Amino acid sequence: MTPPGPLDPERAQRRAEVAKAWARVIGRTAYVPMTADEMDEFLLDQLHVLADAVNAELFDPSSAVGVGHALVNNDFTGPESLQCTVEILAAALLLDSDRRTDRELAKKVVGLLSNLATGYATGIRLRTLDQQEHIKQALLKSKREAERRERAATERFEEVFHASAIGMALTDMAGNFVQTNSALAHILECTEADLDDRNVRELFPPEDADDVVISYREVTEGIVPRVRERRRMVRQDGTIAWVYLVISLLRDVNGEPAYHVTMVENLSELQALQNQLGQQSVRDMLTGVANRQHFQSKLDAILEGASPRTAITLLHVGIDSFSVINNGLGHLAGDRMLQVVANQLRAIVADYNAVVGRVGGDEFAILIENTPDVPHYQVLIDQINDRLAEPTFIGDAGVAVCVSIGVAQHVGRAYGRLDLLRAANSTMRRAKAVGKRQWEAHNVHEDADQKALFALTAAMPGAWENGELDCDYQPVIDLADGHVTGLEVLLRWDHPDGVIGHYACRDMSESTGMSLTIGPWAFQRACEQAADQEIGLRLRLTQMQSSDGNLAGVLNRVIAKTGIQPDRLEIALDTRAVIADRGEAQSNLQALRDNGVIVGLHEFTGSQTEFAIVEDEEVQSVILAGSIVADRPDRRRPDSLLTKVTAGMIATLNQAGVMVSVVDVPTAQDAAWWHAIGVTRAQGEFAGVPGDLASVLPERPARR
């Protein structure tokens, strides 16, 4: 604010000094959010208002009221702010006046200061009222917000409480229900109304109720903040529901226990699943008998607790030709028959201390402790065969099965579980090899031999990989002049425990399918070793090799890689595979002939079917079966039936232009007899033992 008229410099200077002095004094009484210059300027403006009012022609003290308001509004409201203002302004206004001799001047100054004090007090009062109004509004807002929050919290609690999938209950400190939700009623299979006026203790089995009460007491007394535990609860119909129980405490405004909150999660389905998984861990789910793991654990338990006199019988039962049912009637029918077999086996041994287990897809095992009331195992086998011979009707089909059974008996602790199971299993396999519906008892010596053979067979791939297998050669003799006309390729295994010969290597590789890997390797190795020799090579293929659809491909690949001439190769297929038309056996005869090799048959016995194959497929070479040679027709009378049939067969083949050979001929005398009845070539011990290529090559090999 500026004065109404210009001030002389002296007065202006004096007023500015008063304003600064006023600012210094009043600034110590209150915190004012102004800088020093801003405070000086503000107070100078207020001083101009007051001084101009004193010097005005018409005195109006009401302007001082506004100054009082201004001081309050700008926070000059310390406890001593008004007092120091009055003290400063009283002297300053008197000195500033142009009428210092005016007797009314003091009254004017007092009037101005009174109005300033009035305005100051009024400002303070209005400010206090305004602050009170703000506080009141803030309190009202806080109250409304608290009520809104409380209402929202209550609504959320109600929503969670009633919509939750977890059962919830609010109980008083005596355990009486105050509020429950529908999820709890669903778990207990009742209505919410059924829970009214009931005590939480009533929802638990009597034998559990005291423990539950103790849990509530521990929460109430603060021993634990909450309890979490699996419990059983009683449904409305008296059945048991497994639940996960959580108990916590609600306190009132004074911190005293008011309610218990109980949350209940339904574990009945989980418990049922656990029970089912528990059954699956020990039971075969299809048949209901013990599964393999549980059966083995039972056997372990018996063996571990066995005394020297404890005797047990283990029957390994394998269903014969089970694939006929699966492939003919479908797997559902196969599953049904597995259940039938399992039920029959359990029924047969139900009165004895026995365990029935499913130990394979179509295999079962029966473990029986031999007590005086247990019959001999042959009686049990007869009962098994008789019961399983009864047909079970699946739809319109009456289905029955037969089984092969291996029996292993055991006394004391002579064998471990694995040895006993293996013994019964291998015995069952030997019974199956004989035919259908056979049984066999475990023979220690046969089992030991078979176990050793199986161990060798299993190790054969590794031995081949490590270079322990190689080719041997056996001379093929032209019986007309005694010259070596070719070499048969044989297998030899340089095993650490001794050399294993060709027939054993052949049978082991054929039993595992390795013959389809080792055969081509041996063929190529022999062709590579004999490529620069003027001698033929003979190969007698196994049944699996004879049936291999890739035989022609192997032949072409070896010929291309080694450069050997096809007419130096005589490849004889197994006659049994050709007759049975296994795989590509018959097609392979044509494919070999088209490649220019000498096509032959071995294991030839002279049946009508075999002669038809020789004629139709233009077979060039026939090697008589080892069984014919072993029967030794030469040791029979010249007019014996076997001798006549053998001689006639050879003569017929010779007339057809087929080269006839025999193998495994022991002596030169035997070789001469075979030559006398028309055999062209022979091999065996009479021609020398097999060996590597250098040791068996003749000085001048005969041409084919």
C-alpha cells in the first residue's frame, strides 16, 4: 500500500526505520513464512495505513481493524506479537503526526491501536473458528471414512466367509457356533441350519474330541498363535470326512479373547487318492494281486526271517499264446482273462500262507510257505490247469487259457530273492520251449549251465565291439579228388576264458537278434580277407538272416566294397525259414540268384515241400541237415530204409543238377561213404580243424 500523497524524504526514512524495527521485534515472537525484505515491506504497508489514518482530516480508526486482520492472516500471532506491535506503533504514530500539539492526537493513536487490537482479536477468533471448522470437517471425514472402511471390511468378510470354498465357523469361547458358511455344511453333508445351536466338539469323533478341545485351549491361552492339523470330522450321516483344520483367535477392543475362527479344508478326496496310491504301490490295479515290487518285498521278508528249516515253493506262471486273445478278441478281453487267471490262482492258494503276484504282462508268481497242509506242487499245478481250462464267456466267445509253469523250491537261506526269482523264471522259459501247458521243476545243474550261457549271450555285443570276435574258415572238400574247393565262413570268439566256436556264437547271436549285425560284418570281413585268393566262400545263414529283407542290399554292398566276384560266393539259406516263408526268405532265393551267387539251402531233410522249392527256385546247392549226418546211415545195413531213402534223395538231387554237400563229417571213412552214395562235397573234422585264412588255404585251391 502506498500513502495517498507523496512523503517528504525525512518522514519516509523514519517510517522505513520504524517498519524495520517492528519487523525485528515481532519476528522474534512468531514464525512468519516471509523473508526479511518481504516482512519489512509488509509491515511498512501496515504502518502507512495507520499513519495516514492519524494524519487524515477526518479521523477514521476503523482502518486499523484491517491491519489487525492482516497481521493475523500473515501469521504474526505469537504470544507477544500484539504487545510488541502496540509498543512500537504507539511512539511511532505520535512522532509521525503533523499535529503533534493537537490535544486529540493521543486519543487518535489510542483509538487506532484499540481498533488494531480489536481487529487482531477478531482475526484470532475467526481463525480459531476456521481451524475448528476444518478440524470438525476432518473429524467428520475421518469418521465417515472409518465407517465406510468398517462397512467395506464387514462386506468383504461376509463375502469371503460365505463364498469361500473352505469351510468356516465363528464360535464363542464355549465352542458354540455363532456363524457358519455353506462350505462347512457341504463338507459335513448337512444344511447350515443343522449347525445352529451346536457345539464344535460334536463335529469330531468322541475319541478325538478331547484333543480338539485342547487345541482350542492352547490358542485361547496364547501357547500357540494358531493350530494347523489334519483331523477327522463326523458328517451328518455318521461317516468320516478327513479335513485340514486351522484354529485362530479373535479378540475384542480390550484385547480379551472373544471368538474362535475355525477354517476347515476338505481332504476326503485327497485322502481317497492317497489310499488309492497306497494300493497302487502294493497292488496290481488290473488284477488286484500283489504287484512285482510288493511281491518281491514279501519274498525278501520271508527269506530274511527264514530258519534253516523254512521251506518255500515259488511257481512262475506264464500264460501261453496270450497274444491270440489280445489280437483276436481285443485288449479288453485280454484284461478280463488276466483277472480270471489272477482270481483262480488266489482261490487255489487261499487256504495257505501264500502270496500271488503279477510279475509281468502275462505272467504271475505264487509264493507258498511249505507247511504240512500244503499239497505237493504237482497237485497245485493240476488244479491250476483244471481251473483255467474252464471257459470264461466274453460276449459270445467262451475263452480259456493254458499256462506254462516253472517251479523253484527253496530251504533256509541258500538263495537270495533275485536268484530264486530268476531260477523260477528261467525254468518257466524252458517249459515254454517244450510246448504249451508244460511245467518243469528247477534243476540246479541245468540252471547253472543256462545262466552261464545267458551271461555269455548278454556279453556278446560288447565282445564284438571290443574286437573279440573274428572269422574262422573250414575247408569244403570235393570228395571226387580231395581238393579244397571252398571255405565256409565261421565265427570265433576269443573269450578270456577260452575260445568259443562257431555253432555257439551262431546260436547266441540268433537268440538276441545280433545275427543281423554280426552276420553282415563277418561276411564283409571274409570277403575282404579272401578277395585276392582264388577260392570260393560258403555262408550258411541263420533263420533270421535268411528272412532278412535287407539281405540283397547287404550282398550288393559287400560285393561293391570288396570287389569279390559273385560266382565265388555260395550262400545257403536255412530251409526251415524258406518253408515257413518267414519274412522275405523265399524272395531272397530269387534275389540271390539274380545277383549271380550260388544259391543253396542247408538243413535239407528231403521233404516234398523242400524238393518243390529246389525245383521252383532253381536251387543250385543243397547241404543235408545235420540230423541226417548224425543218424549215421553208413552204420546201418545197406538195405535199411534210412539208407535207401537217403541214397534215393541224393540221387534225385544229382539228377536235377544240384550239388549235394554234408557237414560235420568226422572221418575220411565217413566222407568216402557219403561220396559213394552221390554226395559231391563235405566238410568236417576229416578235412582239418577250422582256423584263420592262412592256415586253411590250400597250396592250389580247386576251381568251382
